[in-house]
Amino acid sequence: MRVLIANKFFFQNGGSEVVMFQERSYLQRNGVDVVDFSMADARNWDSPYSSLFVKPQSYEESNQSALRRTMTAVKLIHSGEAVRKIGELIDQERPDILHCHNIYHQLTPSIIGAAKSRGVRVVLTLHDYKTVCPVYTRLRDGKVCSECLEGEFTNVLKHRCAEGSLAKSALLYAEAAIQRYMGNYESVDMLLAPSRFMAESVTKARFRHDQVQVLYNGIDTRSIYPSRVDGNYILYAGRLSREKGVQTILEAHSKMAHGIELVVAGTGPLEEELRKRYRRARFLGFLSGDALHKTITEASVVVVPSEWYENCPMSVLEAMAAAKTVIASDIGGIPELVLDRETGLLFAPGNHEQLRQCLEEIMGNPALRIQLGTAGRARAHEHFSADEHNKKLMQIYAGLL
């Protein structure tokens, strides 16, 4: 079997890349020929196929000329370069399957059509809501929204969902409408939803139920050992932005008795404001690798206070694998991972008073922390291990072929 993996980043940029590289490694270890397709970048991992990666493309530049902005908009919807290069790659390597991860904007869904025209089966992992929400987050004015799930993408124009900008919202509407007209997403053989919540969202109007299969993200429980270290602190590790609920955890902590420390690991648009306002918390900035792992394994509890429809957050799985109690928002796919009062605690999104009560209960009861953390570790190993994930992935590939 030969699998062509497409993702716009070929370095560790986020959770989708963690999943993609984990799958890639498993396939290579198990005798599958893996072919890579991505965007050129100095941070990329080595690949024998990098000569056919597309040129770097950023859509964040604000000082472009009108002509340049128009050309950029066209490339965002359809990349002729990506179609040409993936066509060359397919003709050269003859893959059986194209597995797409995060492809929109830089690679564009046009590569799906290029693969299908050559008889290649296509799998797409739904790391976010792009297929049913033009802005991909299902957020409008910072609040969760479901208006586009019925397929009426004009809502993005009506509400100016893209940062309040009519121009940006119009571009994203055009992208969504044209992609639906072209039918690239509809031609995918199998869509992989990392949560039941995601599967239900995309089958509400756009995709057939038999076209979507739930495949939870996996965590390597063999390399993450249960931790019995308890540093007597609460940990938030993630982006410092409104939808992640970081202000909710900071507000909850500000109402707690002194002597209980909150550690915040991450950066984001709210960082400066939050550092000034919540001086009791200890801000560590961005952490990764061993430093982040150490911070997680020494925490008393890990809090995931998201206020958007999380899919299958790796931050929850990593904490569970390390046998850490997780206190998380009851939203999106999170309650499929964290079972309230069995492997962790759930609270209403944005409710800092309810979160404070959960924190005080768990910080005042070390035995409960151990009990919930141990149960969470067992659940992660049984249901969300990387081995389990990858075995199911191989079964899906085999079924398609």
C-alpha cells in the first residue's frame, strides 16, 4: 500500500500536525510507502518529496496592492500550482490513497479533484469545521454559532464573521460557495471525524452519514508514563485567546484562597492584558517539548476551559495519559473524552464560579485527584491510544481498497 499524505504544514504547528506525523510514523514502521505533499518552509521536517512542495503562501499580509490581493484571493480558492505539483507526484509515485489533513488556503481542496481524476481514493480528516463553517471555528463575535450547518453560507456575509470585515467575510463566502459548486469535498471517499460531535455537525446537511466515520485522535500512552508527582499547582496550557476560555480560569483562580498557584503556559493576543490584570497567576510564556511535558506531569490538575466547539483536543488526551485530573468545559467533543466524576470534572463553558468550585474541590482532595487521574489514564490507554487509532486507520484504508 502507498499513501500520499497532504498537509499544508510539514512541521509541528498544531494539533493536526501532531496527529498527521504520528500516523505517518506508524505507517512507515508498518511497511506502508508514504509520500509527502505540503508547503515549502524552512521549519519543515526532511522529506524526499520536498522538491514538489508548493511555494510558501501567507494570507496575513495587509499591505498588498489591489492586484496582489485579487491574485491571493484566487489562489486561496484554487491553487493551480498545487494541482499541477500533486498531479506530478501522483503520476510519479502512483499512490493508492490520498489522505488530506489541513489543506485549505495553501493547498486548497482542488488537490482532491486532481487525485480523484487519477483514480486515487481520498480520505480527509476533519480537524476543524471548515467544510460547514467558512471561518472554520463556528464562532461569531466570539460566541459559538451553528447557523451555517444547514448549508446557508451567506450567514458569514450577513454577520461579517471574519473579524468583522465585510471584505474578508466575502472572500470566505466565495471560497465556501465555489468549493461546494466544484464538489471537491463531496467527492471524498471517507471523512474522518475525531469526535461524534464533529460527525453530527458535518452530516446535518452537507455529507452522507455513510461518508463519515468517527476516529478519535490518538495519544502514545506507551511513551507518556503516569505521573505521581504533584507540584500543588493548577495548569492551563494553551493559546491565550478568548475562545480558549483562559480568562475564565484566571477569573476563577482570582476568587480562590491564596496559596493555590495557577500556572499559565502559552502566548496569544490577550497575553499582555491578562498579565497586567491577573498578577497572582504565574505566566510561563510558550512551552513545548520536554519543558511542556514536565509542566504537565508535575501539575495537580490540568484545566481546559474552552468556550468554542472543541473537536478532540490533544491537550486533554496528553493530561489523561499522564494520569492528571482534567477539569474541562462541557462543550463540543470534550465530554466524549472526559467523563464527569469518573475521569475528571466538567463545568459549564464560561462559568468561572462553577469552575472555582470544581478547583477548590479537587485541590482540597488529593485522594480524589489520584482516583480521577488514574481512571483517566486507564480510559486514555483503552480508548484513545495511538495504537488503537492507527489500527482503525489501517482498517479504513483497507476497506476503501
